[in-house]
Amino acid sequence: MAVSYPPSGEALAELFERRIVLLDGAMGSMIQKLGLADEDYAGARFASHPIALKGCSDILCLTQPGAIEDIHYQYFRAGADIVETNSFTATSIALADYELTHLVRELNLAAAHVAVAARDRAMAEDGKQRWVAGAIGPTNRTASLSPDVNDPGFRAVNFAQLVEAYTAQAEALLDGGVDLLLPETAFDTLNLKAALFAIDGVFTARGRRVPVIASTTITDRSGRTLSGQTIEAFFQSVSHMPLLSVSINCALGAEEMRPYVAALATIAPTNVACYPNAGLPNEFGEYDDTPASMAKTLGSFAEAGMVNLVGGCCGSTPAHIAAIAAAMADVAPRRRATPPHYLRLSGLEPLTVTPQTNFVMIGERTNITGSAAFRRLIREDKYDDAVAVARSQVENGANVLDVCMDEGMIDGVAAMRRFLNLIAAEPDIAKIP
């Protein structure tokens, strides 16, 4: 899909065509090196705040802006083309833990301003163009999973609430002057879809787009996100959005991330990125992968034609980025995949319908207009039995479930939400679209 960007976005897209692009490294690792105390986080402005702010790194954009700008600047000097704003938790949802929801706009504006200042400072020194990505974290809640083991249909946040939170953050970051947006570390694809929906809405309202990079996280060696999706299913879930790049970051070290980056590189017709942790955390919660080791592994990704953008996540430093930049210097960027145009759907696992696919069976017994038995279960509030109907269809070979709650005698919206939440908690059902 052809997308029109402003000049800085067009220049970034062109850079992806020429060489492997460099992202920055971790912000948290660098902040820890500063040894800041509680009062440094709070500053004079928040000295009497009722909740301790140490650990709320985003607040440092207001209380220690010079320190955050210097971290961005160090990454630029190490070779990063793009740095991410220090705004990972700057949504109303995540900031609620610190009673800072009223500062969403101010924090994101400040995060953008200090990163842009570092960008302009580095560009003034050598004339090399650089970019600022507005970092958008996953929040501390999941739209696909229940936090209550006794109520699998409960959600601590819903799609509309996420869209509202992400819209406010994206608007502020753009007003602060970022060049692109980067929703990242998505452990739940539904959260990410809310972010992308919000971003697209902001673009539509403004009549202007900037590049977007979307990054998920594979939480462990199972090869799935926290909400249970494979990397192939994840990509098919977000492939409707015109993305500059799709990415994997966090949770894993570079070597552990290799098979998932390779899988993504095979199927994505857009750019592919990865920015792993500096190894897996040790018993002290620290990261041991050295700059040379991390650069060697990511260099092998590049030589295998797997990546267009690389950087570092937890534990990485400017030294890591400098080593990675050197390893990428003479390696051509990955050639984007050209998968054939097929019907591609996703549950927790992907479903691709090709001319060679024999027979696709759609489970219709979870449609209340077509099944009197299912309609009765929903009317009588027997949702456990209704979930069992869905499970039996999957066990009997359904490739896709058709769920319909359109009936005048029930609250269709509430019934649909509850039923989908319940079957989303059942991996043996949710594996199919």
C-alpha cells in the first residue's frame, strides 16, 4: 500500500532502501547508571507527591530533562539513526499507578521535546539526518486475558479504553515533533491493534501520516506472545495497517530471538526489525551480553538477509549500539518478502487459504440465528455450556468459528463481548480465527 509521508518520513523510507537502519538501545539501563534517588525523580515540582516516583522513568522528562536528552544524544553519537522518546508508560492507563494521569499530554510533549533537542544537537554537529520515534508502550493491562483466574470473561481494560488512551498519547507525541510512531513491546496483539486503530484515527483527523513501526514481544522460548499468538499469527493480525516496519523486541536475547525473526522475515512484505535484550537476565536481574557478542549475533542476522532495522532493548547501552552499527556497515538490507495474495486469517495460530487448501469448515453452531440450542444457552445465561459448543466444533474440525449474537430478545453487544472474552481464554478454541 503506497503511503504519503512528510519529507522526514520519506527520507527515512528511502534510508531503509539503502542500508540497514540503526535504532537506539535501552533507556532504563542508562537511567540506572545515573544512580538517581527518590528526590531526583520527584524534583521540586513533585516533592510532595503522595506516591514515590522512583521507577517512573517518564517523569524524568520533566524533572531531569537534561539527563534524558544526554542519553538520547549518546545513542545518536554511537550511530543510531532513530532514538525512541522516553514515553514508554506515558498513557493514562499506565500512569494511573503513580496518580499522574493528568500529566499525559505534558509528559509526552516533554519526552518528544528532549529527544528532538538531542536529534537537532547531533545533526548540527555533522549534518547527518536523524529521526525521533514516539515510543508507545503496551500499558500494564491486557485486553485479551483476565487478571482474575476465577472469572475468565473479566477484563481490566477494554478496546475502547485503550483506543482513548493511545489517541491522547499519539496526539501529544506528534504535537511534540516526533518523526514516526513506535508502538512496542506488545505482549497482547489486541492492545497493539487498539494502538494502531488509535494512530490511524489520529492520522485521519489530521490529514497527515508519519511512518509507523509496530513491535511485538515473544515472552519466552514457547515462541508465542503472552496472549498466545505465534509470530505468523501476530503478523497476520496487524498486516492491514500500512507499516514502515514490523518488529520483535524485548524479553529475549539476540540468539534466542533468531528463529522468530527468521520466521517474520520470511512472511513480511514490509521491513523487518528486531531489537533484543542484551541477553537473558541473570540471577541479579542484570544483562550480560557484551557489545561484541550482541553485534556478532545481529551481524549474522543481517548476513542471512533477515533484517532491515536493528537496535537494542533491556540492558543495551551506547557501546552496544556502536558495535552493532559497525557490524551492519557493509551488509545489505533484507529484501522484503513477496508472499502471494491469499486469504490470511489469525486466531492464536494463522490460517492461510490457498488454491491447494481442500476444504475450509466454518463452525456455525455458535450463531444464535442458526442454532436454537445455542440461542437457548445464551438466553438462559449458560455461558459455560455455550463455550463447550465452541470447543466441540473445533474438536470436530472447524477451521473458523462464526459467532453471531444478533437476536432481538438479548443484549447482543454484551453477549458477544462476554462470549468472545470467554473463548479467548480457551487456547484450544482461540487457536482458530
